[in-house]
Amino acid sequence: MRGQVNGLRFSITHDELVAVFGAECVSRSDRREAEEFEFSGPTLEFLCTVGLPSMPKAEVAAPGGECLLWDPDEARENGREQHGETRGWVVLGNMPGSTLALDPVTGVVHGSHDDFETHMPLHSDVSSLAYTIHAVKRSLPEIAVAAGQGERDEIIDGLQRFIAERDPLPFADEDSEWNGAFDEIVMGMWT
């Protein structure tokens, strides 16, 4: 997990995700559909070969079918302006307080509380999103049996440090979805 792997922040395999989430909760993109969304390079490879895990409170999926954040025809029909930079973004799913979308040009995962009128970068790439969800799920049993608040804090602080060393975005903004999620995890709301 040190440094970037093929331009991505984290190295994780499809088999590792399936071992924790089960095959039914790990989705991969169809290569042709992903290319139609203009994914390329490491992002394309990750979405098609590794995929994205999903769990309650982090319901995400690898893009496929109709997942554009802004359908150009629908936006015109409804008189809605497409926000310039978000125009080609693809919806990945939801967390309790945010919709997550992936910019196929930069590979950055963004979150928004308000239909992308405003948004913040949450992950430098899809490997960071997948790894963070994987690490949280893998840690929940240990957190559930932790002796008390201090022990839960230690587990979460270590996990947060490990992720932030490789990708600071999930915790860079105090209003980030992940800062709130990690507070909930410490309080036992995800176990």
C-alpha cells in the first residue's frame, strides 16, 4: 500500500473486496460502458477489474448503464443548468450525507450535500474510495468489541492516519463526509 500503484493511491484486488463484502456487494464496470463515460487509464482499469464495494451507509457501485450526474436532455427539458465542471461526472452512489460522483477526466471522487450546486473532493481516485470503505468494513468487528471509547478512538485514529498518509482528501475538510462518518463509527453507529 505504499506510494502510488499504477497512478492510484491504494493497491487492492477484487478478491480482497469480495472476501470482505461478498461477490454480490462488489460491482465492476463493463469496459465498453466505462469507455463511453470517457474513463481511461488507471481509473478505467480499476473500475473494470477491481470494482467498488458497497455496504449500508456507503452505497456505491461501479458505473454502468445510466449514471451521468447530469443527463443533458433531461437538464434541458427541466430548464436546469448543468454546472460547467460537473457536466461529465458519473454518479457512484450515496453516503448518509452526500451523493458521490466521479470526474472521468481527473479521476477525483467528489461529494455533495446539495445536488452538486456545491461539492468537495473526497478521494483522489477510485482506489482510495474502495480502500476506505474496505478498511472501515474490515474494522467494524474490532470496533464493536472494543473495551470503550478510548479503544475505539485508537482504532479509528490509526485507520484515519493510514488512509490520510496516502490520500489526505477524505479528511482534508472538517465538513467532509468521512470526518462525520468516522465520528459515527466511534460512537458505534456503523456496527
